[in-house]
Amino acid sequence: MIFHWRKMLLIFILFENAEGWDSSSDTVPNIIKLQAMDMWRLEMAWTMNQKKEHRNQTYEIQVGRSANMDIVDSMNVSRGPLDTVHTMVWTSQLPLNCVDHSVRIRLISDASPSSSWSLWKTNYGEMNLAHDEIRMFPEDEVLREGSTVMFCCIYSTETNITSMFFNNTEYKVINISPQVKAIRVENIKATNTYGVNFYCRMDSIVVNSVIFPPDKPQDFRCETEDMRNINCSWKIKAPNLQGQQGRKYTLLISDSRNVSCNPKSNSASCSFEVIPHQINYKITLLVTNSLGQESETYIFNITDRGVLDSVVVLQLNGSFKGLLLVCQIELEPGGTIQELDKDGSDSVQHYTFRLQHLNHSTRYSTRGRCAVQGNDWGRWTPPRLFTTEPLVSIDLWRQIRDNPNRTVTLVWTPVGNVSYIKAYEVCVSNINPQGSVCMNVTQTEVELPLDIHMCDITVRAVIQSGLSIPSHITIPSAYTAGILKKKRIQGNEKGFQLTWTRDSATTCDYVVEWCMLGSAPPCILQWRKVPANQTSLNLNTGGFTAGVQYTFTVYNCNSEGHRPHEKQIGYSKEQEPTQYPKLDSNPNITWSSVNLKWSFNEEDPSHAGFIKEYVIKVQEDSEAGYDLSSFKQYFADPHSKSFTVSGLEEDQPYTFHLAACTIAGCGPETTATFRTRKNFYLLMAKISIPLLVLVGCCVCLWSYRSMLRGFPKETFGFLHIKALDLDEDLYEASEKIHSLRIEDCTWCDVEILDMPPTVAEKTWLASAEDLSCSFISPKVTLPSFLTPSCHLAADICAATGLTNMTYMSCVQQNVSSEVLETPETKATRQEFSGFSSDYVTSVAT
């Protein structure tokens, strides 16, 4: 039967191995596609029949070159099991036109043997094409600066050459095949307009261009000076080539309109006309060439940088009919002169001049003169003084509260010459239901009730000449905002450096909001607007206080308004905490540990720094009140509110000190004293174990009780202890424990009397081996005719009635045993017949 089962198990194992071998080795990748995408990139595609696999598969790919299949590259790639067709693109340093490139693939696995290699599949080069002239690659290509490129020459027959030339520099030849020779050029440099040359012989030369991909444009910005045209400028590394191999610049305006730019070589700018009725612009600059593309975006409001124009009318009195008149106007400061030609008339004539690009809040002087064409100029008119309007703008922001009712608090800061401001006009435009309401206020803050729908709010300053440039903000519709995770940052004495992730949906600007007094109320709201193409802000306002937590909320902006994007909290400088944790007065206490628990709000914004850890100091107290030992324990999880102090002694008081710590140090301590419990389990074990052993022995010996009763005494002879050995052991033990030490006893009376004893007072105790040795009690007498030489030492305490252990030595006398033996002594001798010693031990109580 055993042989039968062994045979069946062997057949089962062989079957399983055979099945696993079939699944891995017989299934071979099938290369269904291999073609060149360009001169350098080879695309391959393959399939694999793996029905049972549900995890990623790893393939080994080898690339061979020439007819000898010289392996030039080997790589492992991972592909998903659900992909029916696997693809990969391989990049070659040698142009694919130079020689044949072949590929083969196999599946590799750690759990089973690798599959067989697929058949080689070949992408053919031009070495096999019939030609009489030398063919060279690459030719008339655009190469990347800093790359490593191989150049090849294909001969019609077998050729043996030793050198080839790149940019008129000789390079050592690499033998690819008998007909194909190549060189390797590393870190090629950018070229001028004429490119770089490559040749095998002086009579056959090819040229290539070496360029670099475009850099990201820097300092990209757009503005308008006349509200008619918008001019955009940027800084970028100048290209080394122009024309077809150069760069193309395109402005994408508000994702809807493209403007092609052809900037001059010495300037990087482009202009386009203002789109009617459009104020906000999102402009993206695209820089492309054959190696790549870079972009940068700028968002701005064309009213943010408004300029002024002024109209000057020059009146000419007189009759100048039939004459061609020329008039001039001069503007100071600046010395600008404009001329205007006009035919004369026989009545009053007016010459209108438009003075452009004037600055705000500036006092100008202008004067004019005229002349008949070809004659001298007339006199200048008296100067006319005028002052342009002040530049007043509004920096507008808002706070939205949804509870209990939805309200918006508008806050703004006037920018410019505020002395011209009389009031502010606030207009609210509702979309649903459609309508507009305006009001005038004199403060720079107003609270407005809102519904759940989106609305637009405009604020303008009322000045002497009218209204200032409007400031606009969109209030989004009511929504349920998710909880933003707070990111911790660290400032310095100057301020904070804020950075955040870019939001692709942002179309206007970012707004950074914080409270100047910190995160804890009250709040003096501050904000700063950042263009949408920037994701950082350096706040060096100098008004930040050490030990105060600041919360910075970053809002993104689109056509539906501003929404929270990120939230960051930090300190300009952390300080030690001012609050202490509160220990639980009823911890879990055992005989060797105390489980401390406490409460503390580590996220409280009023803390002077980030709570990063707690420190526990443990002191062992004696009954006298001083420390026996102490230790500290740090643990860096500020969210943990419990800690078990173990390894303590039983029934011992301990004092625990707990404090919260920041990077600047630890704060005030909270103190509590707890006593460990007694270890009743150990006491019970000490009592129970001997009892259990005794009970076990009794149980084991109970069945042998009849046998033990019938055994003769000689059976236990090995238990007999010689008196001499016993006395020596007892003496050594007594010396160690000082049991024989003479002690003063205030309640003991010792009397030594030298008087002859009487026989009646004697009680004899004789030994079986030596009748001269006896156990002596305090009331021992000898017959008068005997004079034994015995030495007695006894301490009799009247208070306790206890006599110390005493050793007595008796010298054998020449007395016959018959004389000494009495019936009492005879019985005593029989009782101690098993012991033999010259020394006896007496214990009297």
C-alpha cells in the first residue's frame, strides 16, 4: 500500500512539473511589428498567450546588429497582463539606415523557467541596396546639443579605412560590418547657420544642424498703453539658427485665438489688438522647434495699468484762405512737439491735438504756434497748465460665511492718491434672478447678504473727476468645501516663503489670505494677489510676531470665482509652550507599571510653536522624601495621549512629570505621584508552590504507605547522620550566622556553684557508644563519687525562657557502665542506639 501511494505521488509531481514547464517554456512571444519611426527610433509590438497570468509580466528584449546578430542592447521591460498587444520604442545611437537591426523577446519569471526566445525579426538598413557611391548618415538632420551621435558611411564593397571626419576633426573608425564604418561623437556642440560637416572622403561631404530645445520663457508679461493694443514681451536664450530650423512663437489668447509672432532677432515681443468688450486676458506664449516645446502663461486685467490721453485744441483767429498752414503744439515736461498741417480759411480755425501717454496726477504745461508753410513760425501762445487725473485703484477681497446665513464681507484697500476719494460705489450684479443694485459707502468694508447663486461685485472710488477704474470680484455659488489638509511651514525673522502646487484650472490669479494677529481671533485680514503663472510668494512684511501661529489660505481663481486651494500654517519663530498637559488622576496601575493618560490639544493655534513631542520624567521616591533614581522618556508622536512606564518596583511611590515640547524647548510640567501595587501573585506563588509539591509527594507516596510501615529500620540507615559530621556542619553554619556569639542579656542571671551533687538529683542520659557523654539539662547532677570533667555553657534568659544552643564536651571517666546504668538510662540508651559521637548537642527551652 505504501509503495502504491509513493508511486501515485511521484506521478502527480511529474504531472505538475510538466504542466508548469509547458505553461512557461512552450509559450513564446510573437513579434508582430518592427519598423523604424525615424532615423533613430525603432518601434516593436508583440503578443503573448498567457491565459492564467493575472500579474505584470517581465520580458527580456535583445537588439542585435548586422548579419552576425551582435547584441548591442539588452533590457527588461514590464507589461500588464491585460494588454493584448505589448509595444515599446527603442532609440539607437547609430542611424537605423546604416545597418540591419534585429530584435528577439522572451518571457522571464522568478517562479518558473523562462520561455524560449522568439524568432529574430529584422528591420533592414540600406547596406543591402545597390549603389555605387558612398552613402552617409545622418544627412541634413537636426541634432540635439550635448547628445552622443554615431555617423556611418556605407560602401558598395568591402572597404578597410582607418579614419573619418566630423567638423573637420579626425575620429577613429568603428567597424560595424565589412561595408559599414562609423564614428562616435560625444557631446556635440550647437552650430552656426552653416551647420557641421561629416565626411569619409573630401569629395563627399554631408552637413547637419545642431540646435538646443527651447528654454522656458522668462519674465513673460503683457500690458497696454493705449487700451487699443496689447504688447507682450519675454526673455529667452537666443536660438543659434533662424529660418526653418529656428523657433516659432505663438500667442494663444484666452484659449480661443492664436496670434503668430515673428519677433526680430534683437527683441522678444509681440503685439495684438484688444478684443472688444474683453477686460481679462489669459495669454499663453508657445515656443517650439523640432526638438520640443515650452510655454508660459500670463493673466492680467487691461484696466490695471491705465494711461491717460488729453485733447488740446489750438484756436487760430484770422483770414488765411488759400494758404497752407502748419501748427505745432509743445508739451512739458518731456519736450514733445506735434505738428498738424491744414488749409487756411477766412474764419476762426481750430486745430485739435491729442496728447497721449500722460501720467496720472501730473501737472503739465502746453503751448502752440502756427506758420504759413515755407515762412517763419509765429509767436508761441501763453502756456496752458493742466493736471491729469489721479491714479486711484481698488485692491478688493472678500470673506464668505455660510452660517447661519450666507453673507459676504467685502474689504478693500485704496491704492494711489486717496486724498481725491470722496466715497466708494459698490454694485452687486445678480445672475439669477438677474438684477443690479448699487450703493455708496464711506468705509473700506461692507457686509452684504447673499443667496446661494453666483454674483459679480464691482467697487469703484468716487473722485472729483468721476469714478476710478473699477475693481471686480466674482462670488461663487454656495458649495460644500472639502477639508483642506494643513501644510506646516517654517518662517524666519523676516517673514515667510510660501509655495503651492499649480492648478491648471486657474484662469485669473491666486490670492493668499492670512490674519495679521495670527490664527487665533480676532483677525485683521490681509491678502496678496499673485499672477496665475506664479506659484510662490515671499512675504517679507516685517509684521510677524515670534511665537504666533499664522494660517495662510491660498485661493485659485476662474470664471466662477475664487475657491480655497491650499492651507499652510507656520511660525516666524517658534517658542516654548506656555500650556501644560493635564494628567489623568486615575491611571491603570500594576505592581510593576503605570499607564499614564493625559489630555492636551496639540492643534491649538494659540500654542507658541508646533507640539512635536512629549517628555516624561519619572522619579522614584523614598519614604524619607528624597529621590532614589530618575529617568526621562521622549516620544515624538504628539497625537498620542498615553504611555506605559514599566520596570517599576512594587509598592513604591513614583512621581511623574509631563511636559509638551516644541522645537524651541519644553513648556511647564504637570506633576502627579502614584504608588505601585503589591505583588500578591508572587506571594501566592511562594506559598502555593511548596504546598503543591508537598501535596504531590503525599499523593505519590499514599499508595505506598503499607510498604513503608513494614520496612525495617535498617532500610533507612542511610538517613543516619554521624554526630561528628553534624556538629561540624552546625558549627560552620553557626559561625556564618553568628549563633554562638556571646550576647549581653539584661534579663539573664548565670550562677556557677561548686558544690557536690547528690545522686538523687541526677538524671542520666547515656549514649550507646560512649556512656560518658550525656545530654545535660539545667538540672543535671552527678553522683558524689564521680568527678566528670565537663564544661557547661548556658545562657538562661528569665524574660524569654529560651536557652541558646549549647555544645558540651565530656571527657571519658573510668566508670563502669554497670554502675552508671539505671532503668531510665537504659531506656535512653536504646533510643539513641543509632548515633555515635564524642559530642552531643543539647537544646533546652
